[in-house]
Amino acid sequence: MKFPRMKPPEAKEDPTMTDSDYPLERVPPAARYSWFNVAVQRFGQLSDLTQFLLGATLGAGLSFWGAFWAFTLGSVILEVVCIFVGIAGMREGLSTSMLARWTGFGRYGSTIIGVIITLSLFGWFGVQTAVFASGLHSIMSWLPLPVWALIAGIGVTLLVIRGFKAMGMTAFITVPAFLGLAGWAMWVEISRHDLGTLVASPPFGEPISIATGATIVAGSYIVGAVTTPDMTRFNRNTGDVVKQTLVGISLGEYVLGLAGVLLAYAVKSSDVIAIITASSGVIGVIVLISATVKINNWNLYSAALGLLNAVESTIGVRLNRVAVTVGIGVLGSVLAAAGILERFTDFLLILGVITPPIAGIMVAEYFIVRRWRPVLDASRATGTLPETEPTWVPATLIIWTASALVGWLSDHYQWYGIPALNSLILAGLAYVVAGRLGLVRGTREVPVERPALTV
């Protein structure tokens, strides 16, 4: 599906909408970007310190080939979610939490999603900021670690308030720098060891299963996968969504993730800062901590979009994106200073089973059940939002809760399969069945509110 480069005359600008990032509207065709511009940001989300940390975590508990299969299974989950949810976001030009109103969740169900996205990415922002601060502290210890966390978090916040365009310009600088360093770090450290010996190395930490490893991989980016429309709403066609997803996730997960596994074996540590310092010294730390900005800006960006939708849909007030971004950024920086990184693995496991059902339901509704697809199609032609939206969709809430519970039980009791995949597939299938039985319907349809901009 290709978009024309010129804005259709039917699309009217909302006089109250002053933010060029269109947080609560459709992104018009004239504001879309080339696939490469968006793809660089997609890859930037998967090429940072956290990817090395993920690889090191798997290296501590799995053999190299066990880690390889964990990355493979986790990546397949992520790519499927990203492609289908991303195509829906591209077609409609809407963020995840806005699109959810007409893809099975309704006004208040999308509010819950907005809150979950905000809390999840708020936590991720804290994780990334803590890693960022650890790198700064390792080379400039004259300031306490919590102070560096505040400085790092506020610095990213200042970037995000500039919006999608500024974030893209940053990615064009930091992604090449990171790739150059990653290759150098690998060469420096691996050259000191026999590659065959490293590949054959046993795990040096507490063993984990491949299924648990795959859940950690999926959980490491599942919120980013579910929030793919926040990014793909700036794409122009389906092919662009597919290309950027396959390239970004494959390179990010396999190249950088497995590099983290080998580096962990080489230094016998899952401390990512220690690994990078051992491989490439101070210069490596400087480049890597700057590269962390690429994913952390999207954590903050999508968290703000989720909160904007939640507030607008519940109390009818449209908050200013910049003000919301600043508020979340400051609080997230404080969270980083408080030490959220200590619960990193547990945090990923929780995200890996709660979030996937959201994508399963959205994809099932948009592509198969299509209960609200006609109103989306009609309003897309005029570049506006649908005139009405459902308030609650009870069947969706039941399916979401049950699927997340099955995912958690699958992980807790080591049931067959991958917990993240179990919950995602169950949610999608259950929603399709409910749709065929006529159970998918809103409690009532209400007009879409269009409140004035409020700071």
C-alpha cells in the first residue's frame, strides 16, 4: 500500500494540534519518511548496551548453541508481531494506544494499554539510563553514580522533546559509531581466545532453559514490538515495514546478541560494562553509552504517547507532549538512580508474558475479525479519526487476562512451549473464535472526543 507524497485535500488540520509528531491524530501522507530513515531508528532500538547485556545474560545460563536457538525463537516472535502490528500502524497512521481503540480494546481498554506501555517503558527508560550512567561512572568516577543517572536521563529527555525528526538525525550518527565499535570490541577480545573454544564454552552461571531464554529475548523487546505503530505510522507502505523489521531485528538480535554471548564467555562475566571495558577500554565505553541514546529515546517517546492517550480517553484532556515527556523523563531518571537494573531479568520475564496478548488481539481484530475495520477504512480516506469508538469490549479483557495468565503459568511451571508465544497465539485464536461467535462487541459506541490542547 503506497502513500502519495502530497497531502490529500480532504485531510484537514486540527487547529488545536500544534505538535508535528501527531500524538493523537493520523500522521498525514506528507509527514511520512523514507523506509531507510525509519529503519535506522528501528535498528538503533536493537543495537545498544542492552543487547550486549541480553547476550551476556544468556551466555551465563546457556551454551552458545542454546543461546543461538533462544535468539532464533525469540526473534521469530518479535518479527511476526512487528510486521503485522506495524502494517496496521502504517495503514492507519496511528500510535499503538490510539489504534487499540478500534482493534479490540475500545476507549477504556486502550487506556489500560496506554498505562501499561507507559509503566513498562518508564521502567525500560530507567534500565537504559542506569546502564548509561554506569558507563559514565566507569570513566568519570568523580561524580556519584546516581548523579550520572540524573544527567543521562535528563539529556535523553531534552532530545525526545524535539520529536521524531531529531531522533532520526541522532540515529544516523550513533548507529554507525556503534557498529564500528561493536566490530572492534569483538575483534580485540576474540583475538585473545580461540573461537572454537569460546563456542564450546559451558555456561558459567545458573543454568536456564532455551524456552526461558527465548522468553527473555522476546521480553527484551516485546513492548517495543507492540508499540511498533508508534514508529511505522511514519512509513509509506507495507514493503517498508517488512524490510526495516527483518533487517533491524535480525542484525540486532543475532549479530549483537551472540557477540554478547561470546564476550561473556571470554571474560566470564555478565557485567556488560566490565565486558566492554575489557574489550575496548575507555573509548569503547564512551561510544557505547552514547549509542544507548538510540533506544532510550524511543522508550521515553512511546511512554509519553501511551500516557497522552490514557489521559485523553479517560478525562477528556489533551496534554502537551513536551510537558508529558519532561515529566516522565525526570521521574525515570530518578528511578534509574534508585537502581532498577538489579531486577533486570525478572523485569524481562514479566514483560514477556503480559504484553504479547495485546499484539495477538490487535492483529486478530484488524486482519481477521474486522469488527471495527469499516470505520477505520472510511475515516482513513478523509485523513481523520472515526466518528465513534466502543467504550469497553468485555470479551477482549477476558481473553487478555486469561492469555497473560497462561503465559505466566507456562513460564512458572515450565510448561511446553515458549511462554511469550503461548500467550500471544492463545490471545489471537481466542479472539478470532469470540469474533466468529459474535461475542466481540462494545458495551456501547460513543462519539470520539476532540478536546482542546492543554498544558
